Amino acid sequence: MKKVAILQSNYIPWKGYFDIIGAVDQFIIYDEVQFTKNDWRNRNRIKTKNGIQWITIPVRQMKLSQRISETEISDKAWRKKNWQTLITNYGKAPNFHTYAGQFENFYKTFEGSRLSDINLTLIKMICEMLGIDTVISNSANFELVGNPTERLVNLCKQVHADVYFSGPAAKNYLCEDFFTQAGIKVEWMEYDHYPEYSQLYPPFEHRVSIVDLLFNEGENSVHYIKYGKR
């Protein structure tokens, strides 16, 4: 039984995103869709002493129909600014130095200008930290035809999926009948029952970037997600 998930790329996503990757055999980055402003594609949330704060990659949106894969950075200083933001807010976290070198290397050496490439590089790097070895592919390398749900079904067919694994938000719009007719079962991720961990700046908040968990718990991070390799 081959299980597949298909999601748009996010910037340093929260732990639930990585749980979806870890739960499947193949994960497809679906960035051949419209870029949405003020969304998770180019920003995420972190904990600070002043509360929740956004950490953002500034991007250029040239047209409403612009795809995520076409979206480029608008300020070359983003790498230095974002890395400094992480140092400022997590430099005193108990396991900051466990992964600081890898993040610092990324922020100081990455030369790409496209948002998709940034997100994909970071997602793969963090999967390695969590021991997640799921195959990660790009939707640009497949044939994309039909309406939004038909595209997902066709992607599943092209990779010979038996199960399509989806986040719960898609229950509002996904037509399961399309998958059933194609012989593909739909399963849903559940984000409940996550244990709390030692987090700076209470009160505790689950829905923040995975970096919060990594810098606070280090190698123990896999015990606070559902599908990491322990």
C-alpha cells in the first residue's frame, strides 16, 4: 500500500507539516498553483519574549495568477535578517547549538532567488534532522490536468498511490468521490494529542515553526511528533 501526500511548500513549517511527510511513502511539493499573499508559503510563526512573531521571506508578486514556483525574493537581505531573528529569539534555547550550524550554513550560503527552492531546501534539511526519509518530489515533474481535485487524483495515479493522505483543512473542499472512483483511499491527518515540550516564553503554543521544537528539544524532538524516526 503506497501512501502519498501532496502539499504546497511552506517556509520552515510547523511540526504537523513534517508529520504528514513522515506518515507517507512519497511527498509531492505542489507549487504549480497560485501564490497566496499573507499565507504560510513565505512566512511562519516563532515564539519570542514579546509573544508570537512572524518570520518572513519578502517576495515579489507580479500578477494575481502567479504560481508559487514563479515567486521570487524581493530583498536579498532576507537571509541575514531571518538568521538574526532566530539567533535573537532562540540563542538561549537549551538545544540551539545542536542545529544552529546547519541553519547558519543555509542562511549564509544559499544563493537561490525562488521561494520554492528555499522552502524545499529547508524542508529536506529538517527532514534529515528528524530522521524522516520519505521520498520528496516536485509536482512540476508530473502532468497536471483537470480541476483542482482531478489534478491531485492524477498526481496520485502517476506515482501509483493506493492512499492519499491529507491535512484536515481539505475536508472543506476535497471531493473524495474522485479518489474513490480512481481506486484511491483518502485518509486524514489529525493534529490532536501532541505533547507539550519545554518551550521558551510561556504560555505554550503548538502552532509555531518546527525550529521552536528543534532548538528547545534538540535530538529529543522526534518524541514530540508522531512520525519522526526515534
